[in-house]
Amino acid sequence: MKNEALYNYVLRLGDDSLILGQRLGEWCGHGPILEEDIAMTNISLDLIGQAMSLLDYAGELDGQGKDHDALAFLRFENEYRNALLLEQPNGDFANTMMRQFLFDAFRKPLYEKLLDSTDKQIAAIAEKSLKETRYHLKHTSEWVIRLGDGTDESHQRAQTALDLLWRYTDELFFETADDVSLVASGIVPAMNEIKTQWSKTVLSVLEEATLIIPTNNWQFEGGRKGVHSEHLGFLLADLQYMQRAYPNMKW
Amino acid sequence: MVTKESILSWLDEVCDPEIPVLSLADLGVLRGVEYLNDEWQITITPTYSGCPAIKTMEDDILLKLKEHGVVAKVHLVLSPAWSTDWLSESGRVKLKEFGIAPPENEVDKSVLFAAPTVVPCPRCNSRETKMVSQFGSTACKAHYQCLICSEPFDYFKCLK
């Protein structure tokens, strides 16, 4: 492989988008109101579209002729590199919006920095995806504020979601020793820059939402190394069923 | 003899499957037509990353050219990223006639809870309209309603 560090990096981005896109898609037909049902599936579609571009590029870097379908449908759990946050079950609407918000606040500054990547394909994918991610972050920020600063019930649900999901946020900023070389050659930004941006967005929105960041800062990790929670297996069973049951089938 | 002009005129008949009044050129999705390596190479770009219409567009291009005995290849490019600036002037007129409000030259502000863009009703031209949802029937549209004639309508949202 020409650039294994870059392959791993792009795979992480692609898996994040794919797994969260699949999760959000589970809301199809179950949204609390029609407009939100459509909004969540629209965001899901954007994420799956971004996953297609990213996984195609990962396949190209791998050089074994794998396209996005091969990478999405024919890998096992421990070969996935998505962060644990993204495979967590949807829970209620507040939980889904909180998970999406914590992720969007991470993706937007990341894509902004990747616009300047010395790798042309990554810059092109970032340019395309950033336009979509801006809409997502605005939507989820507004929902977190509405729910947090809403009724007693919505506030309590939003706070429960934050308490549950906060422990998965550090992993988003995972960096390997190999990534250092990518940072040095201007292909990707250093994660501490992204974390600064993320914290700024998250703190200001949570403050307006009157939500409190958990004081217990115990953090989970594992997804980036292929060690996942039990939830990913069930998600993949759903995602991969057709290709596993009928190999090479086409619609 | 097949020329670039003839290819372009044939492709003028290939439309967005979701908005059948807009040709791919009107929409700004058609990026290039070139003859290279004994084949016509057609380049297109998606409006949104996950736009499911892109595969149909690719198939429709190949089918249209095949009708004229032309074998071609379709390539997908991401950069420069599509924005509503790529929509042609005639495309904007056709959208409105079709009942979809064309993009106002203004991106919805990134400020949270900012008032949504004022979009005139494509039926009665009233500016008294409200946004129902930022996300509409397809990725590229938002959902609005006219407060004067009550008509619900799609707004082709501005993307920069």
C-alpha cells in the first residue's frame, strides 16, 4: 500500500459517516413529526453520500480494487474504525439530536481544515461535504437549545442524553503515531486544533441550552482500534444482510 | 460526424429525474464533454453527496447517446463543488414555472434561530410565506408554505 497512514485516516472518516448514516436512517417512518422524520433521513442521506466518496477513496489508496460497497458490506466488526459514539443506539429524539450535535460540531471544523489539505481528493471531498455539514450543525444546535431550554421533560431528556454520550466524545479526537506524518505533510490538521473549535461550539450551545457537562470525565475508547460495543454487530447485521445472504447480488 | 455541439444538443434533452423541466446543463451538473482515447468522456458533478438521482442521470446520459449510436463514459467529479451559482438563468425561470421557488441569492444564515430567507411564492408571488422545514422532499429543497394563497411549495435552497 502506498500510504497506509492515509488509508487508515480516510477509513476512519468514512466509517464514522457510514455508521452514523445507518443509525439515523433507522428513524425513517418513526420521527416525532413528519418534518423531523424527513430532516433526519436527509442528513442520513448526506452522510451515506459522504461515506461513499470517502470509502471509494480508501479503496483506491488500498489498491486492491475495493469500492465503497465492498468496504461497507464485506468487513467484520473489528475491521470498522468508527468512533463508539456513532454506533450508540438512537434512544429518544433528544439522544439522537445530542449525538448528532456532538458529531457535527466535530466534523465542521475538521472539514474546514481539510479544505486546505495537500491531498487533492481529500480537499475535494471536504469542499463538497462542508456545505452539507453546515446545515446539519445549525439544525442540531437549534434542537439541543430548544430541548435543553424547553419544558422540564425535554430538559431532563436532553441532560440524560448528554450524561450518557459525553463519555464517548474524547475518542473523536483520536490520533495515531502515523497521523503525525500526515499532519507534517499538510494532508490533515492536528486534532488539538479541531478539539479547540469543537469545545468552543459545544460549550456555547450547551450553555444556551442550560445543560450541564458531566463532572465525571471517564472516557470510553476502542472503536478507532476496532474494539466496538455490542451495538455495532446488530447494526452491521442489518446493514450487510442482503450481501451476506446473496453474495454479489445487485438491485 | 459526431461533434461536441451535437453531443451537447442531445444532452439538452436529458433532465433531472426529480425535476423533469431542468436539463443537466441548466442544473449545472454537466461539467464537460470531451473526445479522448477514441471515446466521448462526459463529466458530471453531484448536487449533494448522497443525491440518489446521480446514478439515474449517468444512465440517462448513456442511454441518450446510445440512441445516437455514441458510446461514452461518464465521470464523476467533486471539485469545484456544485453550488446553486451553477444553476443557469433559464433554469431558474423553468423552476419557477414548474412550481419550485428558485434559490434566493442568500444562504440561510449560520446564526442560530435566524429568521429564514424570505422566499416569494412561485404561484402568487406573495412574499408572505413561511418556512415549514429546512429539509424538504429532496436534499436540495426546503419546504415552505404561502400565507396568502395557502399553497405549500418547495424551495430550491441556496447552497454556496
